[in-house]
Amino acid sequence: MHGEPLAVHPLSFVLQTRGWGKAEFARLMQKHGRSLGIALATNRTTVWKWEHGQEPDADAQRVLAALLRVPCERRHAEGWPRWLPVWEVTGLTAPWTEAGTVETLSDLVGSGRLDRRGFLTITGTALTGIAASWVDAPAAFASALNGDQVTDRMVSVIGQRIGTLRTLDDQLGGVRLLEQARGDLALITGLLSTGRYTDRIRLRLYALAARVAHLTGWMAYDAGLRSAGQRYYVGALRSTRTAGDDAFGAFVLAEMGVHVSEAGRTAERVALISTAIDNAPRSLSPWTRSFLCLHEAEALSRDGDHRKAGSALNRAASLWERDSAGETPDWLDWFGEAQLRSTEGKVLLRSGQVGQATESLEASVASAAPRDRAVRCSRLAEARLAGGDLEGALDAANYGARLLEDSVNSVRALDRLKEFSAQLEPHKRVPAIREFRDRLQALPVVV
């Protein structure tokens, strides 16, 4: 596997979906091995070791593949644990038609809240394939389905709900609001599946489905549910294509890149943002293009190309300054200087320009919404630490911890503070660091 260690091993997901405990699974392995003429000594401890990173030997993998009915060709081609049958996602296999979009959304409504994996399920060729499909898929529209009449007023009310939810997310974080977002997605999917509506309302419904699927994916990501977050993003991308909203589709592709780059797959993020920029409508507002260029700068920076990242950052700043009133879409009205300065700080920090990076990150934290402040405090702390300002680094980190104590609920913010805490190990005997770590340990579990 690429990138960071698996938070939950794919084998654990296999056992969960089939209702097998470790001891039962070990017995099944031994029994199936005997039927193949392979003697295995698999026990509960063996299974635990496999779930925690030890690779089964060739005989055990052969027996397991036979037990799960995985073709040997796939086992040899993919390697452990990629050949395990856990990466099936409806959004990747359903046809790029209106019926395929409804199927994807319905699958999300039924199973999207179950993120038992904690690891990325959409990477490599599957990820680039979904981007290519978004570019090439026809906007196939079907006739209205039988059911109740869907009115303009109903669609407007749902749109207002989504807007309110997005505002609350900025203030509180996604964890507390995830169920409401899932409920709105279920409502829209139900209207699409059984409602009766005009062609114009149908397009509005798919556009709303794209907005709420993206928002739900973002909240899932903020809550640490990366696999579920990806699946919601795929649902959003399909909905943008069905609605004919390629501007929002480019936005979703850019956002999808965040997941993969944070798992170490930086080149895949570069490919995603390149697809988004190359296929975005010519009519995009300067702010929207600025947003895409900012993602390009972050992607290139994570991939180690600091020169191109700097050029993309300059383009983003130039486009942001050119924006004129009324040209920014409602789904990007949150974008502004705080986001620009945050990415600027990260790009500068990775290229070794610590002083300028610190200034940019300080400006971003000062003007950001509460949840974003909680997330970005750790990056500011990292920059100050790199500049030799241990006291200032702890000030920033403690500010982030205070936000999590008082109002914000974000797994992402908590995880980043923990990552910063690990960087303090050389100074662990300093009393203020012990106090910060005790404070971090006492933070409530985010659920």
C-alpha cells in the first residue's frame, strides 16, 4: 500500500462484512486449506498479525483467495492486500447515465454511513478513470419518473437547508452535522427516484444532489471517514455530469485530490487537478479559476515541484485580485483571502521559506472560520517551530486545542495537532510541552 499505514486493514473489513470473528475465520482457513491439500496452522493470533501489517505467506494467501473466490490472476496481479474484495464501489462501475447516477446516490444513501475501512478505496487507475469518465460521459437525460410532483418551492427549501448546513460546518466542524447532510441527500435521492417533475426541476435536483453529496463527503473527511468521503465525492461528480454543471464538477475533482495526496499519492492529485483545469468551462469566474490554481499549487508542492507550485500560486493570487462582484458561484462564496494565505503558507513552508510562510499562515488563521482556524493552527505551529520559535509554536497549538475544547468538533484538526505534538519530541522535557501534551490527551474523543 502507498502512503500512511492503514487505519483499518482491508482484512478487518472482509471479516466484518462476512460476520467472521478471528477464531472462526482461522478455523475456516484451516478447513478450506485441508480441502486444497494445504496444511495451515492459522489461529486467532495469526489473523491478528495479518490485520496489523504482517503479510500472509503464499500458501495462506492461496487458501484465502480460494475461500473468498478471488481469481488467482487477480491475486498475482494486485499483490497483498490489494487483491482482497473490498474496493468495489458502485460509483465506479455504474454507467455514466442518469440511471447510473441515481443508482450511485441510492447506494450512498443505503451504505454511505458505513466507513469500516479508514483507508482510501479509490486510487490508481480507478481514480484517474473516474476523472476521465467525468470528462467524456454524455449528459444523458431520461423521462420523468412516476410519483408526486416536485415543486420549485420544495427544491428552493432544500437548497436553503444545504446553504445553512454549509455555514454551520464552517463554525462547528462536520462531525456534528454529518447525519443532517446524509438526511438531505436521502431526501433528494428519494425525489429523483420516485418524484414527478419538469425537466428544469430535474436538473435543479441533480445540481442539489451534487452539492449535498460533496458537502457530506467533506464532512465525512473532516470526521476522519476518508473512504466514505471519497464515495460521496464520486456521487457528487456523477451528479454534476447529469446536471450539466461542469464548473462544479471541476471543483469536486480538485477537492478529491486532497484525500489522495494526504495518503501519500501526490502524483494522483496532480493528475486530478490537471484534468479539472483542462476541462473546466471557459466561462469560469476569476475566483473559481483562482481556486483551481490554488489546488494546483498545493498538489505540485506536495509532489515536490516547488518551482511550478510557485507559478501556480502566483496565478491564483492574480486571478483572485481580478474578481468582480457577482461572478462568484454560490458554492464558492466561502473562498477568500484566508484560503489563499493558508495554501501560500504551506507551499512556502515546503520550499524552505519559513519566515514568509509563517506570516502567511498567521494571516490565514486570523481571518479563517473557527473550524478552519482549529485545523490551521497546527500548520502555523509547525512553521514557528521550524523558525526556532518554540513558545510561539506552543501558543498556536494551544489555541487550536482551545477551539476543540470550546466549540469545534473536527477529527482532522485533532489529528493534525497530534502530528505536531510528535514533532516536539526533542523538547519533551520542557514543562510547557508536557502541559500541552496533557491538554491534548484530555481532549474529548470526537464522535
